[in-house]
Amino acid sequence: MSAYQRSVTTRSKVMTAEEAVANIPDDSTITIGGLISILCPEKVISALGHRFDSCGSPSNLTVITPVRVGWDKERTTGLDHLAKPGMLKRLISGSFNVKESPRITEMIRSNQIEAYSFSMGTLFHLIRSMAGGNKGMFTQVGLQTYVDPRIEGGRLNERTTESLNEVIEVAGEEYLYYRPLPVHAAIIRGTTADEDGNVSLEHEPVTLAGLEMAMAAKANGGYVIVQAKRLAAKGSMHPRSIAVPGILVDAVVIDPEQKQSLLEYHHPSWTGEIKAPIDDIAEPLPLDTRKIILRRAAEELAPGSVVNLGVGIPVSLPQLLIEEHFFDQVTFSLEHGAVGGIPMGEEVFGAHINPTAILTSPQAFDYYHSGSLSASLLGFAQIDGAGNVNVSKFNGIFRGSGGFIDIVHRTKKILFCGTLTSGGLEVRIRDGKLAVVKEGRHKKFIPQVEHLTFNTDAARQKGQAPLYITERAVFRLGEEGLVLAEYAPGIDIEKEILPYIDFPVTIDPAVRPMSSHIFE
């Protein structure tokens, strides 16, 4: 052991990861912070997995993580450290990804663990509710979707039988009531921690809900572990910089090798340390299906809009708006809390270049649930004849809904963006017209979605009118299902649209070509 290690382990709250996780008992419920690689307490989670390997404890764990944690299919990271028979009993999360957590997703698929998928905002708000010692939480978010117990109740496999929520009527309206899940331990991360356990986040691009997780554990008499990159002397940190006060922290684990994200370098423009020149960031998008879809979606955005982006095609919208000189007219907001600036791509989804503000995740979802967003661009995996959308579970793939259900709950303008087919689709764009060179192998417009992530009956009740935007057709929601409203120049509706939709589609009598500039 080095002199440095000997010195830090003698202090009251600073200890090794192995010492910290030794205090987590069997049968615990643990909440773990992180967003893929961002704010992931990797060293502590790894030590927890190694402890089980060496002594078979802690076993029978329940893990609550609003966002998936882990980022590398080539080596074990994040929650995959806990993907061991006998160690993990139940996982409750908002998102999953086989590419990042192959062991976890295989355990779900093979019924080795119980698994629940709820909306990300619901889990953040439930944790916040538990932080206050409340007896559960009421919300209308998720009614008439797969999280509703009358449909699937968020249960992902046959082993998962217990219902964690129920429908209750309050003042004549239906609500989903989520019972509290007493937290025995919280594992979170920050940038700097002092000897008393006070924690700051100056190098982190998001805040998430570390404070709420720590408070939820403490409300239940639980144990809180914080991983940080560097140690500060007692009393040396400015009180305004403290994100999690030391009164909530039991153990501090220092990891000098801790990275800001899975990317190799620290990015100061993500945290407000510097402002990066936009001209050095954005390159023009190639004229392809992505650009066509985004150009059409951009036509729906009014100056002054506050816009949320989902993963997939939508994440490239800022790049397009910079290119087409509309970027300054729109403010971007992601559910992970950053406001303004340029949202990053999928690998570091949640980080923004040059953010103007960074909210906590519970605060961001408060803003969304109130209906304050102007618009959201979201991807889709499946759409059915009623206009229902699935992004959460399809073709044996577990993805979860992430923030999708929260985002669409009351957002005024919902723009679903994706190609008509997938799997090898090739197009040619020439002279302002679109031609399909090679059709995709997989149809995405099918008779019935496998998982009900967006329910059009609920949308109609709220007065929402989503658009479904593809590279060759734009659909609106009619009284009985999808209505074809626009088609791409050069595309034959009867030959190149309708045969690739496995349900009847109404053609608007005023159907018209999409704007020609989209294809130029």
C-alpha cells in the first residue's frame, strides 16, 4: 500500500472501494447513479461485484437505476459487474441496452432475474419522493402504456410477477400509484469530495439525482457511498459548490483515474469551463435519409421553441440547424438536465457542448410533465395502424422507454422521426427527388406494436396531434388511424409507400408532395 493510500484510509469517511462495499448486506435494495458512462461510479460497482465473487455476498440484491449504467460490450462495465446468479434478484430501470450490458439483458431474457421497466422520470420522481419519507408516489405519466398494471405493469419477463404499481382514482381522475421501495444503500459519483464527504460536480456534464438518491437511502437509515476523482481538505470547499452535503455520506472512494465519460479526453465545454466555438464543431450533414427527415421536422419548429431530442436520427438536429442558420432560434433540452447549447450524440447522450444551465433530472422531468416543452423529436421502432408507437421492447430486444413516456406525456408537438423500413435501406436523392435504390428488409409499420410505449387514445384525450415523419412520407393522426398527408417527390404512393405498411392507411384528399427544398 502506498503512503497516499495509507493516509486516506485512516480518515473517517475516505476508504477503499473494497472497504466501502463491505457495509452492504444481503437482500439490500441499492440505487445506483450514472448515465451510461457519465457519472458512473465504476470503481465501486466493480468492487461490489468482486466482493460477491470472493465470498458470495451481498446476495439477493434489488437495484434501482433510472438510467442504464455501463458502456462497453468488450469488457465488463457498469451494472454488468452485478450480473451474477445469486447476486442480483431484481432490476428496476428506465433503460437497457444489449450492446452496453449484454450480461444483464441476457439474465432478463433467460428469466434469471426479475426485471421492471418504468419511465425514467417516474423513477427519478419516486426516488425523490422516498427521499422525503413519503409513502409512495402518484402520477398520471404512463397511464394506458405498458407501465400501466392493466397492460403489463412494466414487467419484462415471466419471472417478474409482483405488481409495483396500481391504478387509483383521486378527485375523479386516474393515477398510477407507485409503492415506496425502501433504499438500503446508494452508490453515486462526483468530481471532488472533502474529508467530511461533501461532494461537488464541477467536471460532470449532468447532475442527475445523486442528492435525491443519497437522501432516499438516509430516509431509510441506509448507507451512502460516493466515488470522486479527487480529495479536498476538510472545510476547503465553497458551500455553493456542494451538490451532496457530507451529512448524507458515509464513505468516500477516491479514483484518480476516473474519466468524465467513455471518451478519452476531458471536455470543458460540457461543464461551462469554456465556451467552444460552434464553427469548429458542426459539419454539414450529408444529403441522406437522416437529413431529409430532420429538414421536414424542422419545418414544425417555431422561433423560440424549447425542443427535446430522442436518440437516433433526432440527435443530429442541432447540426442541421447550425448549417441552416436556425440554431439560435431554438433551445435544446434533454431529460438528463442540460439546457441550451449543442446536445452530444448517443455515446455521451445527455452531455451538451456550451450548456447555458444544468438542472437535476427530477427538475427536468417536472418541466416536461407540466407541458412546458414546445416540441420533441423522437425515434420509433414500430408503429401500428392506430398510430401507437413502440420504442421499448421489440424483436427480443429490451431497450426500456427511457424518458420517452415522460416526454410525450404533455408535450404540445410530438414528431416521430425514422425511416419507413430498416435494414439495408438505400436511397438516391437527385434533382430534388427521392428514389429508393434498395428497400429495407424490415417493416416498421406493422399491424400491432409489441410494446405500447405511446398510446394514441391517451394522446387524443390530451388533444395531442403527433406527426410521423419518414424519408418518403409524412403521416398525421386521424380519427381512425394514420393518414398519409405528404409524400416525397419522385415516390409512387401505390408502389413505394403502401406496400411497406402492413395495415390500411387513409390517404388525405389533399395529400401533397413534401417541400422541394428538403431534397436539394
